[in-house]
Amino acid sequence: MVTARRNLIAGWTEANYKAGLDSFRIFRRQIVIVNDPEYVRYVVATRHSNFERKSPQMRRALEALLGDGLFISDGETWKRRRPLVADIVHKRRLPEFGETMEHAALAVAAEWAELPDDAEIELTEEMGRLTAAIISRAVFGKSIARVAAQQVIDGFSAYQKHTDSFNLGYFLGADEGWPAFGGRKRRRAIAMVHEVIDGVVNAHLAGEGDAGSMVDLLIRRNQKSESDPLDVTALRNEAATIFMAGHETTATTLTWAWYLIANATWIADRVHQEIDAVCGARAPRLADFPELKWCRAVIQETLRLYPPVPLLPRQAKDADRIGHIDVEKSALVMIAPWLLHRSPDLWDKPNHFMPDRFLSGARIDPFAYIPFAVGPRICPGMNFGLDEATLCLAILAQRFQVIPRVGYKVEPVCRLTLRPKGGLPATIVKRSRGVAA
Ligand code: HEM
């Protein structure tokens, strides 16, 4: 438990990676680990209604910030909100948001171009800044002031820092867990986030927000809704949820992608050759994607090895039976993309970085590869996240090589998302064949 509190993925043994089912107890709570595609399907699809509920740890940790936002809601609330949110982040809207992604990545490229040779940056921070710029403009509108966007970002990271996502009460027998009490700093963090988002929602409601932002789309869809429209608090909860869900996930994907290609120079070469061949001297665009196959495969393989959401914890509503295991009511049922994606029973050379496994046309089992989850709760922003990560990688890799600090020990740690412990210091080197940034 002490290890899990520090790093939720640190306690696994080799046996946990084998495909199968496992069940054990922490104090009074039954924990069921589901690490087999057949049973993943059973939990998330066949018996979705019994296992749709997030674990009390997750709900309690996030409820003060996100309220009843989609990520932690279930039952009727989730059913009503899901089509609304899924519609506004849907892939057909990507062309509208593609320009925002391009501008933000080119702005970072311009900043990197000004750095002195061999300057060191901290990658998780840089990628977090980039994806925050994209998601804040997409959600709140292009005209959101830089300080306001920064206030949301700072509020979210302070909230994470001051929230304990480990809920002892749940393991001691409280089926709903204990409320996550927070101190002054946590309350301040919540106020910082809510103040900005309430301001944006109210401005949009008064007809002053950017047309085409996700908040604008939410409000317009909501106004058309015939039953039970969302109030200002519910609109804020959904805007905050999309911001949270779409920010750090893509940032960590990019961080790990840089780390992986820096350690596999033959793959970095393929990526550079592809970008040069497809784009020449101009910057990559969303429209190039059918031809940027290596860039996309690098992102997909990164998501296999370092899934930003490495654990999908669910709480059984009622007793059930998964394979040979009798599941108790309120048990913690855990699907771990981290384990599933590295299982030797499911993947050839599971710990090797081999983006070509996504190029060969081989069928990937949708219940064995689940960086975006699967079933009715699958990430609605999947295409947004995939395109955003691919585009940012292509734009920056066209101009720069990113070289992690030599000898720096990288340890993946999981709290809400999977990040390198202590960040990832790296040097930016301008590519001689790339376009002058
Ligand atoms: C590489 C980037 C991303 C990854 C790996 C990712 C992964 C995930 C995963 C695994 C879940 C399900 C969590 C669970 O069931 O416990 C999820 C849910 C969600 N994601 Fe993403 N996500 C990414 C990007 C995005 C983006 C860009 C958006 C919005 C623009 C977004 C919006 C959401 C929302 C709203 C949910 C809650 C869905 C529901 O519960 O019905 N995500 N994401």
C-alpha cells in the first residue's frame, strides 16, 4: 500500500503481466485484476452497466474539482451527458481544431529556435505547456487571455499536488470511500479553476464568447436539448472535465514519444525521412496524415508502452462472476493497460519499441490494446488526442532532435497519469535538414 501510494504501477511482479485473472484482498476490500482481452470485454462491454462506475478513490479524488463531470459520473447523469460531450469533441470537428494545434506547435518551434545551441529543457513541462495552449483555446476559445489559461493550468496542477488519491476508507469497508478532505491550498486551487471557467461560461451565455469553442458548442447543444438542460455549474463541470482529460494525457504521450525515439535512432531516422519526403520545407498539417504513417505509428506504439492512463479502476455495482472469480458487490475491478500492453502472452517482444507493429496491417485486438479504454466509456477525445500528438510530433521533429540528458534515470510513475518521475531533462538540437524554425 505504501508503494502504491507513491506510485500506483510500482508494485507489480512478473506474474501480474501474464494474461489472466487475479483476486486478492486489501483489508476488507476485494480487488480483482482483469488482464485478459476476453474478460476486459466482459467488464467494459458485456456487463458495462454493472462495471461502469469509477472507483471511489477516483471519484472522491476528483469530485471537488469536476463535480458530476462525465469522467467520474455514471448512471443517468453519464447517459445524458455522454452524447453531448462526445459530439463536441468528435473527429468530424477536428479540422476546426487542427489550426489551433498547428499554431500552438509552431509557436513552440519558434521558441525552441531561439534557444542557444544545446540548451536543456524539461520535456514534461514543455509538452504540458503546448497541449495546455491547445486544449485551453479549443475548450474556452481562441481569445482566452494567456493569464486566465495559465490560472486554470496552475489550478489543476496545484489540485493534483494537494489531493490524496488513495482512499483508505474504501479499503477499510466504506463502499463509497471517505470524502477527500483538502486543506486551504486545495480549496484555493479549486477556486482558481472555477473562477476562470465560470467567467468563460457566463461570457458565452451572454453571447460574448468565441463561436466554435467547445464551451460555445456545449451551450448551443444544451439549448437545443429538450429535457433537463445543464445549468452553469454542470456546464463548468463538463468544460473542466474536457480540459483535464485532454491536457495531461496528450502531454505525457508526447514526452514518452520523444524519450522512445531518442533511444531508437533508426526509428527517429524513419520519422525524419518520412516528414521530409511528405512535407519538404513546409510545416506538416492534419491533411498530411494519410502519408505520415511512421509518425502515427510512433504515437500508437508509445501509447502501448506508456499508456497515459495506465489503470482503469471500476467498482462493481452488484456481485458478479468474471471467469472463475466470484466478484463481490462494491469490489474494486481493475483493468490495467500497463499490464495488458506488456503481457508476453499477448504481444511479441512486449517491452520493445516497435512502431512497425502498427504498420504491418496486422490486426490489433481492440480489447488487448486499450490506451483510450474501450466499450461505451471509450475516450470520446481519442481522435483529437491521436491527431494532436501526431501533428505536434511531426511539426517539432521536422525541425529538432530531442536528446534526453545522458545518464538520467527515467522512472515511470503513476498518480493520475503516467509520467517520468522528476520530469525528463533534454537538449534541443536543430536539425540541419529540417526547416529553419
Ligand atoms: C493521448 C491522449 C488521450 C488519452 C490516452 C486518453 C485516454 C482516456 C481514457 C483511458 C479514458 C477512460 C478512463 C476510464 O474509463 O477510466 C478517457 C476518458 C475521457 N477522455 Fe480521453 N484521452 C486522451 C485525450 C483526450 C482528449 C484530447 C479529450 C478531449 C478533447 C479527452 C476527453 C475525455 C473524456 C471527456 C473522457 C470521459 C469519457 C467518459 O467517461 O464517458 N481525452 N480518456
